[in-house]
Amino acid sequence: MPNHIHIILGGTGEDCLSVFDFLKRKLSLRLVRDGYAPLPDEYWFKLVPIETDDQMRTEIVYVLRNCLEDGLAMVGGYPWSSSWLYYSPVSKMVGGVPAGQISGREMARLLLGRETLPQDYLVHTVIGLHPASFVDMSLVLRLFPEPKDLQTALVKDYELYFQIARRLGEIQKFNKTEILSIVSQTLQKHFSGRELRYLSEEDKGKMVIILSRDFGLNSYQISTSIFVKEKTVRQLLSSKELK
């Protein structure tokens, strides 16, 4: 998949389309300014409506987790994500200049155009528009009342993360530590918390299917994490009876 971004927007479908057109135009201008070709005409987007609180929680976790998945930062440490704004005084420390105090010429230089911004929007010399100006932090604080609620969801909701990635056609990767955590979660959820060594051969076969189906683990990852020969794992995954 080409380079892309994920954004959760509040507004009508028409509003969201306008945002996409705006971002595409601005990104193309920036690319051309820096000596690159603009975005191709067929550069596309996928608009997914969010209809429930549970879906909103899941989408927030997926979007915020992307920088972790790509190894770009720790939780809250990526400047182009909004995660560093929540439960933290950092946004106030970063600060910015209200748009109303910036000259029209300087604003046009920063925004690559003469858009009109609300006068109280903050503009930072490095990050541009300060996310605190337009990110609805109250929504995140309502859905994740405590910092640990969001932190836990970001690093533990593996199944939901995989399901969204698969729906969007994106590739996800779990490291060794995450796979061990996935195995532990699966034992708790499906096998009454029993240890691997106490599972029957039939239960291990079921676990192979769960790890492949719900988390997308390959035969090698499953084999090394639950101590079943990879040949056996492959046979189980190809078995129509267990699917």
C-alpha cells in the first residue's frame, strides 16, 4: 500500500470529502515545493462511517497505534499523532501563536494558501496548526476515562487491530513480545486460563486455528509460540474440518 494517513473526522460525508480534497491539494503543493511530483490523480481514499461508541473506541486505537506498528515512536511520542495531547500538559507547553496574530502573508506561507482560520487557532512554527485547536480531546477522555485505559487498549487489543487492518487491506506485524501476549490472552479467553502444557492435542489444534484466524499469525509464528511442529500447524490450517 502507498504512503497514507488515517484521520477520524466529525462531520457529514460531504464535509469529509471536502477535507480529503483539501489535504490532497495541500500535500501536492508541498511535494511540488520540495521538488517532487504531485500526488497522482487516482490517489484514493476510503470513507468508513463510525456509528457506535464501541466502533469509535476501536478506530481511535487503530489510528493511534499506527506509529507504534511502524516503529516510529513509543505511545504518545509521535509528533504527527494526536496521542501526545491526551492526559498531558505537553500541548500547553508546546504552545503556539493565535492565528489572529499572524500576518496574512506569513499565514499564506505556512498554509500554502490563503485559507481563513478561526482567530483562536494556534499555529506552531514546526508542527503547523496545533492539533489542540481542532482535535476533540473530550471524546477520547469520555471513551477512555483513565490514561491506563487508552494505554492498555493501544498495546493489548490485538484482535481488533488485526480485524481492522484486514478490512482496510493493510499489513500488520506482531513482534515476539506481542505474540506471547496474544497466546496468553487466547489461553485466558478460550481455554479457562490453562497453561500450554496442560492443553490436549485437540485444544492445541483449536488454538492453532484461533491464532491464524483472529490474529493472522503464520505457521512459523504459531509453531514457535505454542510449541507445535510447523508441519503439524500447516496440516491443521489446511484441514477443512477444523476451519
